[in-house]
Amino acid sequence: MCKGRAEFSTNGISLFPHRFPKMRMLARNDSLVTEFILAGLTDLPELQQPLFYLFLMIYIVTMVGNLGLIVLIGVNSHLHTPMYYFLFNLSFIDLCYSSVFTPKMLMNFASKKNIISYIGCMTQLFFFLFFVISECYMLTLMAYDRYVAICNPLLYKVTMSHEMCSVLTLAAYAMGFAGATVHTGYVLKLTFCNANIINHYLCDILPLLQLSCTSAYVNEVVVLIVVGINITIPSFTILISYIFILISILHIRST
């Protein structure tokens, strides 16, 4: 009887975790973060309402502008060309990208405590990264499309066929999906213990890494590699494309 009592501490946590694994698991999970608090843009109450109306107007303009382009390109058969096809996808990405965090940010301006669940935070992180990376490669495809149109106009219809445009677009979305999956997957491996205030208005990688109570070294390496690839390749391709476009224009003989 006395031996059974001696196996527990006064606070109810087992002193012999190997003999009571379920109790050890409960004690560990009680301290894990199940929700985060978004610090937002400001903590001044007098600025909450003006910022709410400001970002609401920006969001409405963004939604109307991108939806207008999508509808216009979709219904006008004269705009069914590679250039407008990529512009259609770019408008779609901008529309979705804005909707990932803006509605939540607007809700936070109107509420006293800006809470987001753990699952909601990880979901927001995934789609935020997915559309950001996809937009980088979509801009790259638009630059490549202009390069082919100006530098190789005779081969433009062959090079930028409908099938090729579809493949390139799918590749852009695939790169976005791959990058978002890698980042989110490694963030899910982190443990968040006590600190749950994200110093941002959305769930982003670096603010989340600052809250981890486990080593984030691998995550930092992944950020450097993936972000480096997704910035270097699009930027280099866009730069080279427009350099060749500029050279081609300068060689055009015109009075």
C-alpha cells in the first residue's frame, strides 16, 4: 500500500514515467500550445477602427480588380492568348493570396483578443506560402512569354502553344505546393510550449520559429535553401529575359 503511494508525487505526476506512460503523455501535452494570439499591426485602440476601414477598402479594391480581370479574360475570346492566360492565373493567385490573411486581419481589428487555432495557423501558413511562391513563378512565366514574343516572334505560336502554357502553369503551382509543403511540414515538427503570441498579423515562418521551445536549426536551413531557390531562380530568369528583350529592341532599326 505504501509502495503504491510512493510512486506518485504530490502534484499527481508520476515519479516513474516508464511505468505510467499515459500519465506522462498527458502531463506533457497539457503545456503544449493549442492556439496562438496574433499581435497584429498595432495595440493602440484608437487606431483599430481607422485601420479596419483602410484595409477593408484595399481588400475590396483588390477583390474587384482581380475578379474583373478574371471575368473579362474569361468571357472575351480575343484575350485567349498566352499573355492573358498567365495574367488570368496571376489575378487568381492575387485574389486567393489576399483572401488567405486579410479577412482574419480585419476580424482582429474588430475583436479584443486576436486568437487563431493551431490548425488554423498551420493552414494559413501553408496557403500563404503556396500562393506567394506560385506568384513568383507566374511572374517568371510572364517574363519568359514576353521574351519569346519579342525575341522569337516567328516561333511564338509554336513555343507558347496552349499545351505548353498549361504545362508551365501547372509547374508554377507545383513549385508553390512543394515549397509550402516543405516549410509547413518542418514547422509542424516544432514544439510550442508556453509562448503563443505571434509578433505579426498572420502566421509566417520566422515569427513561428521564434516561439518554438525546441531547436529550429533545421527549419532555418530549410528556409535558406527553399527561399533561396524560389527567389534566385525567378529573379534571375526575369532579369535575363528583360535583358534580352532590351537588347532585341535596341537592335531594331527604326527612323
